[in-house]
Amino acid sequence: MNTKKRLATIWLDGCSGCHMSFLDIDQRLLALAEKVDLVFSPLVDQKEFPADVDITLVEGALSTEEDLHKIRAIRERTKVLVAFGDCAVTANIPSMRNPFGAEAMLKTVYLEKDALNAQVPTQVVPKLLENAIPLHQAVNVDLFIPGCPPSAETIFFALSELVEGRIPDLTQLTRFGA
Ligand code: SF4
């Protein structure tokens, strides 16, 4: 019987820096791989977010209607949902547009800054939410891992606890100097 935890990772409105920090776990990824199956991630070729995921790390804020749709589906299919990094925890960098509103930002980017092809896209590009928001404003979050990005030590500690079925106490991280 396969006792490995089913782990997923995804980035929404993030820069991928949190995932790069995840890879900075380096050789400890091998130890982790003995305890988890990576069932969905930008790092693997899996198109559909699967059912029955034990742990999902979500990088990035929610900035579009598509992000909202995705996070609700992920929440339904995940036991422990982790807000992974400051963009997921607070909306961080993506929220810098919030004081101006979505329409003003689209106008500036697509109409005022693009003299050659001035038009706001209405197809393919997902519709922006009025504000970029953190995950917990849309779904229940089980664990918050702050940092921009969180350090590899923080991520490894958190995952090591989660795969053992524990919600990590991140205050313990002072012993790693993280
Ligand atoms: S928290 Fe920082 S590193 Fe992570 S996605 Fe946001 S900006 Fe990038």
C-alpha cells in the first residue's frame, strides 16, 4: 500500500520565486521524495489538478476570476491548503495595483503605454478582479508560510512536519536561524 502523501504545488499571481526557493531545498528533495508523490506542480507535466490531494502549496495572490475558480477547486480537492509566501499570505506585490483599481491599471498598461496596438484584451487574458487579494479572503487556509520568498529551511521544515501529519509550528524556526 502506498503511504506517501500526495503533494501539489501551484502558482497563481506570483513570480515563481517561492517555487525557486522550494527547489533550493536541494538534496533534501530526495529525502522528501521518499515520503511524497508530487501529483501536480509547474515542475511536472500534469494538466488537471487531481482529486484527493493531501497538501497543496499555493504561491501567489488571487488577481483574476480564473485564479478564484482555481483556488475554489483546489480547496475542494485538498486536505491541507498552504498559503505559500507573502503574495499568497498578504497579496504582497500584486496588491500594489489595488489603490488604482483594475480599470485604471488596464487603461494605463494597454491604452496609454502601447501606442502601436492600443486596446484592452478581452479574449484569452483572464478578467482581473478589482483588487488582488490573499488566499484567505476567498477560501479557508490551513497554514500560512510567510516570506518573499520563504527560505528553503522554512519550506523544508514545514513540509517535513506536514508529511508527518502535523501542522508545523513555524516559531520553532529560530533554531534554524531562518
Ligand atoms: S512572495 Fe515574493 S518570491 Fe513569492 S511569488 Fe510573491 S514576490 Fe515572488
